[in-house]
Amino acid sequence: MKIVIAPDSYKESLSAMEVANEIERGFRHVLPNADYVKVPVADGGEGTVQSMVDATNGKIIELEVVGPLGKPVTAHYGILGNEHLGTSVNSTQTAVIEMAAASGLHHVPVGQRNPQLTTSYGTGELICHALNAGIKHIIIGLGGSATNDAGAGMLQALGVQLLDKNGQPINAGGAGLEALHTIDISQVHPLLYRCQIEVACDVNNPLCGEKGASAVFGPQKGATPAMAECLDSALSHFADITSKTILTEHRHTPGSGAAGGMGFAVLAYLNAELKPGIDIVMKTVDLASALNGADLVITGEGRLDSQTLHGKTPMGVTREANKQGIPVIAIAGCVSDDANVLLDHGIDAIFSITPRAMALEHVLASAKDNLYHCAVNIARLYRLGH
């Protein structure tokens, strides 16, 4: 019997590998002779680096970079190993970067959140570090950013000069783009265009307008309505200068408004592709091969609800399992009232690990034990059915 365990992390509680370990421990208690294959996965958001590093026996690289407020922060990225679940891979190493690691909202105290000032420079430093290490394939996860600078800071870290009418560098942050007059790409990092860059992006917002980066995501980062209006104008101006400089137009491209307009920068200047995060992750760890010959797949995430349908890990895993006719069980920290809709889209059974009404801090603290005991009971039920 082969059982594939492919969960996402339980945020604020367990990494994807820790979730997989506890599920295996519970099942192995009941079914000790089964063959267990663990594939920690993610959907491009928080935890993607750790999941993919764990899945491939890679490594985490930590370094000090410029944070959103212009002060040093400790950030990290991952370099994947050559063990993609026992399958053969080419010799090109892959780096995985979460934008939030360097430019995330968690780096900015609530009282200091102002997307007119925050910069994505640190994300560019992570990319530079990976390029200098000889990496030729980079996956970037968008999401959780504190910035609304359309990736301007990232581009500056990569050598792009953003200059005002006096030939001086513009100020950091989204508001600084208002003074932009000239873009000079002659000193861009020499290895950038030798690298394949994929970007995990699960939103379709354009750069500007009522559904753009500033209007939709700006308020989450501290923007008032007046700030959001100014930022939208600044990003539109940046798009104007960009179209004159590199003769491309991406302000209306779906996803260009992601992560405060970072989607626009990676499309226009990094020649990147925007793809659903779960698709990138599953392809990179070769989940389809891991599923070959499986009798059961177990997936999950911290919370299962109707939103799980829209690009979240459990549905991506389920889609791959369904192609091979493998039943799927989903285990979550909690299950919402509308989660049963997932049963109409390929998941065969849903379980919550929370045994009773508990305060959130107790739920998080006891997640490991609760997951183990839930897995034991599911395994017993599975054994009864066979």
C-alpha cells in the first residue's frame, strides 16, 4: 500500500513537513507496513520556500538586506536540492524567493505602515545574491508585501537606474515614482537575462485603476484613500516611462498589480512568467511522479473553506490525484461551514484536527498532538474500509 502525504503548512503552527510527519506518524501507528511518501507543498504564499526546500533536501540561505522601511532586516531564500522525490532533474539549480521575506508587512510596525515610503529593494538584493551564486532558475512568490512601489526598489537593487529630471535617483517608495523622469537599464545585473524567472501569482489585478494595486491592496498596507489615489497616479506614471523605455505595455496585464505592482516589474523588466503558485510548486517537486501507484493521497492546510477551491494547495494536489484516480483525504486545523463544497470537486473526505471548542492559542499550541490523534483515527477508519 502506497500513501502520499502532500499538505501545506498550518500557518502560525506547523510547517508543511511537520504536518506531513505527524500524519505519517499517526498512520504508521495503525498501518506500519504501508509505503509513505511525503511531499510538503505550498501555493506560492508564506511557507513556500520552506516547503520546497524540505521536499528537495535543499538549503536555506540567510542574509541581511534592506527592509521595507530602509533599515536592515534578516531575510532568507531557498536553494533546492537535487532530490526531487527520487526523479531525475537537470543540473540547473533553482532558487525560491518569497517577496515577504525581505519586503513583507511583518517587517513594518502597524503605526509605521505607509506604502508611499516602503521599498522592495531587499527583494532585489535576494535576487542578486542568487544570481551571484550561479542560480539560473528563480521562482519568486508574491504576496504579503508591505510595498506599493511597483517593484521599483527591486529594480534599483538589480542595477536599474530610476532618475529624476536632474539625473538623481528618485526617493524610495511608491510616492517617489512621481518624480521619475528617466529609466536607465544599461547597468542592470549582467546575469539577470541568463536566468529563467517564474513568478507565483494568484491574483488578476491590473497595475492601476479601481481594481489596481493601490486601490485594492494599498489600504491593507496603511494607505488612506488620498494616499491610494496618489499612489495610483505614481504607478501610472511609472508605466508611462517604462513603455517609452523598453517599448512594452503591461499595466493592463492580469497580475501586474500583484504585491503592490511587483507583478508589473517582473513582467516588464525580468521577462518573467506569472503562473498560479500551486502549479509552479507541484511541477518543481514533480508531484505527479510521486503519485504514481498511490492508493491514497492525504493533503490539507490550516483552514479548509470555499476559498480553498481557488488555487490553494489541497485543490492543486486533489486535481493531480484525480487525474490518476486516487482517493483524497483532506485534514485541516479547522473546517468552515462552507467547506463541504470541496466534496463536489474531487476531495473524498474532510477532517478537522480540533477535538473540541478551544481558544486559538490552545489550538495552535496543541496542533501537533491533535493532528497525530486525528491521523490515527482516520487510519483506523481507512483500515476498516479495507
